[in-house]
Amino acid sequence: MKVEQISVFLENKAGRLAEVASVLGSAGINIRALSLADTTDFGILRLIVNDREGAKKVLKEAGFTVGITQVIAVEVEDKPGGLAKILKLLAGEGINVEYMYAFVERSSGNAVLIFKFEDLDEAIDILNSHGVRVIPGERVYSL
Amino acid sequence: MIWSEEYETMPREALEALQLKRLQAVVERVYATVPFYRRRLEEAGVTPDSIRSLEDLQRIPFTTKEDLRDNYPYGLFAVPLKQVVRIHASSGTTGKPVVVGYTKRDLGTWAELMARSLASAGTTKDDVVHNAYGYGLFTGGLGVHYGAERIGATVIPMSGGNSKRQVMVLQDFGSTVITCTPSYALHLAEVAEDMGVDPKSTKLRVGVLGAEPWTEEMRKEIEERWNMQAIDIYGLSEIIGPGVSIECEEAKDGLHIFEDHFIPEVIDPDTGERLPYGEEGELVITTITKEAFPLLRYRTRDITSLVHEPCVCGRTMVRMRRVRGRTDDMLIIRGVNVFPSQIEEIIMGTKGVEPHYLLIVDRDPQTRLDTLEVQVEVSEEMFSDEVRMLQTLARSMERNIKDMLGVSARVKLVEPRTIQRFEGKAKRVIDKRKLS
Ligand SMILES: [Zn+2]
């Protein structure tokens, strides 16, 4: 049920984000979703791609520090209140969201939420037991 | 292993008698042959026959690097050039280099001291010595070369540079001992890994590393990455080159100074007063056997202290602590004395931090206060996908610097390989205050 996310350390230098995109692009790797966590000093780029190992390899070769992190993808209908419902549910169960980001699935028009929790398995159990659709990695990579 | 039992384990009393005899001889010789020394000694009211004990050494004026520059190139040679068989020169960062000369006997002395040094690190005639110190005017390459040959080891005269080729040779030629700067040893490990070569898979078992200040943390890292012993060697071209002092493999706790050739003292760099054993200050060396280029009370600018307790290895020669920095490397930040090596120790105590860092000292134009930025490369091991974790790491390094050194620093995490690597000595400090 888990999804593997690529994380890349970026110094706040103009052009580094573009460089990640171009390194992946020229290796024929597709970015499904991305989010940039930004501080005054540095940024962490989080990516869902179709080829994790390939992405990690080419980015490392290009001199980036790269990590692979496990996250969870959840599908909700793209309408008002969808996200709030899930966040409320998690808060009620005492599950802390470390970070999240979202993108819209082209074919269905549904929103896909990417979550990072401290305890992923516990979060998956709770989401499943409340009928929330947790999407397996393989499907997310090929969205 | 002890190369020269006779001298290296000589009882202190006999050693000191030998030192006095040699000191008297060298003072007499420079007084007669080097106008600079004659003038200096006369100004201080010292005549050669007034040196009656080792204590009298303190009456002799210091010789400084400026004195060497003022007498460029041959002004301090104590023999005619026709007796000089080799010239070396130091890598002066500004202006003219310092030029040193060797007679045939000096070269023999040097080879002997380097043989002692390499043996102290555990080198024998069965070893293959990969010598990556630069050959040329720099004393490192040829110094190690002749010492290793004297032992009877197999010498590979690599010199510096071309790191990929170095790795290939290390692997293919079965080298067991490597000689280079500590930062280059780490650089080579990095290059090897990039080439898909596991540094641990080579036959290297000892690194004889020197020519720049380093730390215990860096030693641990080098030893782990190469799976070898890292031994600290010390020397400077003005004195003779490498082979002034070295750690013994038994203790790896302080560098034995070859006192039958050099008399060490530690002084307060501000007052020039001699400091007692154990106290940290500037190392001053008098050479007592060199013919072509003897030096009286030369101020090395290196910061260390002397240890006179006996060592487990059996050598009676005094030890100097690992050099902590140079008087001219010392940064004064908001009035606090800071050595780059102290910051290195702190940041390398943090898990996963690579020994690649850069200190940038500047002055805030508004507040006019000094600022210290420490750039640290983010390794895969310390990287996290969570902003908070990385910030916590940076803040904890800042706190440790503040707690241990009393200066406020800003730790900036940077991408790997953004801090420039040097094949020779590492550049660790950019002091922008000097630029304005
Ligand atoms: Zn010892």
C-alpha cells in the first residue's frame, strides 16, 4: 500500500530545480507529482516518478543528495470538503501528518493526496477501516 | 618498529649531553659563517662560548619566516653553494618562497630521519609505499622517497594529482603504505568509491599522513574508510622537510621529535616566553646537525604542546601533540580565538557529516560584528525528507559550536561536492574581512 517517494536536497540556488527536471527529462523519467519544501537556507524536493531507481541513479550521478522515503497515497473526489474530512479523521485518531501534498489525477479527475506519517502502517489501517481509498504504489507510479 | 635503537631510545641524560655538544657546534659555525646570525647574536650579547648549558638556548634570538624571506634566496646558507647538492623551496602563498639547501650529509640525515619515521609507522622492507606527496620543490615527495628506499621498501613515486590513476595504481600495484595529506587520503577514498572501488578492498594497511593540520575525527574517518592505520607525521621544509616528528604505531598519541637533531621548545606567541611541558603555544625548533641550512630557534607558527612522559613504545624522545593549527590560521572572531580544526572536530562529531566544510568569516556592515558561516555538505546518510530534521541537525551543530568555542556560527547545509576539493592541502577558510 505504500508509495516510494524520491527526496532531493536543494540548496537555494536558481536553476537547481530546473536542473532536476532536466536530468529526469533527459533520462526519460516522468514526474507524476512534486512538492518543494522551502526554507531560507535550503529546500527539499519531493517527487513521485514512474522509475524510482532510475531517478535516484541519474540524480546521484548529477551530484544531488537523494533519498527514498515511503509515503501513502489516498484518493478522494475532487470536491470541497474532501481533504478536510480526511484530516479530521486522522486528527481524531491522534495521527500526526508530517507533511502532505496533492495532485489531480487526469483520467478520473479525482484528487490524490500524498501523506507522510511517522507510523505508516498504523495510518493505513485507520484509513482503510474508515473506507478511505489508499492507492497502491504501482498504480500511483503509472497514473 | 624502532629504526635506530641507539638514538631513539637513548637515556635522557646522554641525549641532552649530545644536544648540548651539537648546539654549541652549530652556534659556533653560524656565528663564523652566516653574517645574519653573527649580527643577531652580537645584538643579543651572545658569543658561541657563552652557550654552556641547554638553558642558554633561551638567550638566542628567534629566527622568523620574515628573516628567511629577507635573506632570499641563499642568505642564510652556512656553506658555499658548491657544497649544496639539493635545493627545495616552500610553497609561500604570498611573494617569494623560502629556499632551503642540503649538503650531501644533510640528505643522508634526512633519509635516516624519514627511515625512522616510516619505521615508526610500521613500514618495513616488505612494504610497497605509494608516495602521493608532490615531487619537486616541495619536500614531501623526495623526503618520503629516500626514507622508504633506505628502509628497503618498494617505492612507487606517484606524486600528487590524477586521482583516478592513483586509485588504479593503489589497486593494481598492491600498495600497503600510502603517504599523502590527510585530506587527499579522504579525497582518494571518495574517488575510489565513485569508480566503484571499495577502498577497504585494497591492501593498504598504513597511511603516513601530514603536511596539514587535522583532527582525531578525521583520523577515525580515514581509518574506517580505508581500513588502515593513519599515522600523523610532521615536518616543514625550513627545518628539513617531513621527518621532524612522527607518531609511533604503538601509542598513536603524540609525535616523537627526533631530538638528537632538533631541539624543540614551545613559547607564548605573544611574549616569546618559553612555556612549560603540557602548555599549548607556538613550536620553536633549533636544528643542531644540519650543515647547509641550520636554523636557530625557528618560529614554526605551528600550535602544539610538548609531552615528556615516557611512551609505551620505548622511545625516550619527547612528543609533541598533534598540531592544532597555525598561528596564522587562527581566526579571531569577535575577540575569540578559533582554530578551523576545532570546528571540524565539532561538526564531524555529528552523525553522517562528511569532513568537507568551509568557514566563511565576514563582518556585518551594519552591526560591524564578525559573522561566521559554516558550510557543511549534506551527505546521503544525514539527509532527511523532513525539513525539521535537517534544521534540527544544523541548529545542534550551531549550539555545539557556541557551547564549546563561545562563538555564534550559522551552519548552512549545502549540496554535496559544492565545496571545492583540493588535491593538496585543503582550503577551509575564506576570511572576507581581509578583503575590505
Ligand atoms: Zn611512542
